[in-house]
Amino acid sequence: MAGETSGHRPVLGVNYALLIPLMMHGLVVQTLTGLIRVTTSYRILELDLPIVWLGSISATFAILPVFLAVSVGRFIDQGHDARAAKIGAFIFFVGALGLYFLNSSAVLILVSTAVLGIGHLFLMASHQMLCVRAAGDHNRDAVFGNFLVATGMGQGLGPYVVAYVGGNATVPDTHVLFMVGAFVSGLSVLLSLLLRTPPKPRGEAHDVPRVPLATLLRTPGFIVVLLAGINTITAQDLITVYLPLLGTERHIDASTIGYLLTVRSVFAIVSRLFYASMITAMGRVPLTVWSMILSGAALAALALPIPQAWMYVASASMGLGLGIATTLSLTSIVEMVPTQARATAVSLRITGNRLGQVTLPFVASILAAATGAPGVLTVVGVSLALSAVSVHIARSGRE
């Protein structure tokens, strides 16, 4: 496509001319996502709305992408990686403006959150495929690890902004935070203009037959990895949504909650720095199992009335576990499928993640109404442990 391709050739198998702006864009997008998701939770509490709205709005972020993800994947598989990123950045900008100007009621917040969810779908699918295109055949794990270090920095920076603005208040000034979100979303649109889809390698067919979805789903191990990915992504999402509720229930100020989320993200970054080395040392499946068990134990610990110092230890452990597990669920999916179906497979993964983010928040909101945030964290922690067991059993069955 004219204007969409870059003439830069990869250096040592890595296209740094694509990877560097991609990492910059990923950092900004994840900063914005973390900032807006946490701020939205606080806005619901600020409006004194029923707790069930926390789960409902979180599910709204995911529900429309469930129906759009495969179509977006097919669009990207046609070579529209960079164009999808630009579309997603613009849609995200519209949603962020909606939250800034239209946040006086739960319904208005819900509509803006739905728009954000669509933009997020385009961004996540395009970013992951651009990572594939930036990497050579033998360094995909390293490239994904580097990219996810950048996104992990964003996931920590967003809550840090909330902590900085919130200070000692139990509920921060959401008007200021939504204004910051609108500004950052504008920056995301500008950075998306730097992304260019590299040309396909010589000899690679430009028109290849579509791989049927049923064929992808029958790929050995695909379903197990897909379900593991759903659990890890949903856990990451729910901790962002329900940790502010835990803070209000236990009278923990907003700065502490923001720092806890930042610690989680910092340790996720640390885990990704050594991600490729850990795969070599432990193997892909054992590393998946142990990282999910660690994440589940950390979530269950946060549900207990432990001192704040131990909450930081639990957040760090959760960051290590989820940082590895989410990365593995992505790279494993990409490795399993044919080249011409990678974006579709990634979109199937996103579809599964969004289904989890639709159903589990509703369940979580019911639990939260009955048991508060600790009940939600406990259930999510147990589900991660059970998912780890299923991965282990599936491996044993194949062996």
C-alpha cells in the first residue's frame, strides 16, 4: 500500500525502524489504558453508583470487540497492520474525549468505554502483528519481550499518574485525570503516524488462501493456550478495576493503590527483560505453569487483610507471574499457526480475552456486591491456578 510501507531492511533480523516507534506507541497506549481504566473505576465510586456498575462498565470495554475481532484480524492479515493502528488510535482518542466531556452518568461513561474498547482492539491486534513483522524467524521471543517491556512501562506509568494526582485522597480528582487522558490520547494519534508496514519478503505470496477458523482451533495445544491467555489477561484487567475498590473498603489512599499497580508493572517489566532466557532455561510449558501459579497465589494474598508492606510483595509477585504468563500466551499462539493466519489467530486470542472480560466482570460485580473486592481477587487467583493445572495436564497428555 502506498504510504504504508517502509523501505528499511531488518538489521540482524530485527527491523528497528519499525520496532522503535512501535515500542513508543505501545508505551503511550498502555499508559493511557491504565490511566483511564483506573480513573473510570474511581469516577464510578465518586458518583456513588452501585458497585455492580464497576463490572458492567469493565465488561462494556470488551463486549463489542468480541464480534469484531476476527474481522479486524482478517483485515490485518491483508497487510493493513499500520493502518489498523492509526484507526485504533483515532477511535481511542474519541473515547477519551467522551470520558472527559461526558462523565456525569453511568450510561455516558458506558458508551465512551465501549468506544475505547473498539479502539483498543485495533491497537492490540495491529501492535502484535507489527511485532511479528519487526522480528526475524529466530528472535521473535526477544522482540516481543522488548515490546512488552515498553508496554509494561506504560502499564506502570498510568497508575503512577493516578497516584501522583490522587495524593492522600481516597478518591482522586477524576476531572484532572480524564483531561490528562485526553491529552495522551492525542499524542497516541500523532505517534501512530510513524508506524509503517514493512514490505513482504521476496518470494512470499501476496494473495494466499484464508486458513479456516476451525483449522486454527484444531491446532494441537491452541485451545489450552487460548484459555490460559484468557485467564491471565482477565486477571490483569480485574486487578486494575477492583484494587481501587479494595482501597476504599480498607481506607487505603489513592496514592498507595496507584503505587501498588505501578510496582506490579515494574516487576512485569523485569520479568520480560529475562523472558527469552527463562524460556531457554525452563521450557515454554513449565514456565507457563509456574508463572500462573505465582500470579494466582499473589492475587489470593492480596485478598487477605495483610499489612501494606506485604501488599507490595504480593503486587511484585503478581507482576512477575503475569508479565511472563501474558507474554507466553501471545508468543505461543503466534508460533502455532501458519504465517498467513497469524493476525487472525491473534484476533481469536483477543476474542477469547474479551469474552473473559465480558463474563468474568459480571460475575465479579456480583461477588463484589456480596463479598467486596477480596472475594473477586480470591476467585481470580483460584482460576489462574486451575488454568495452570490444565496446561500441565494437556502437556502430559500430549507426551
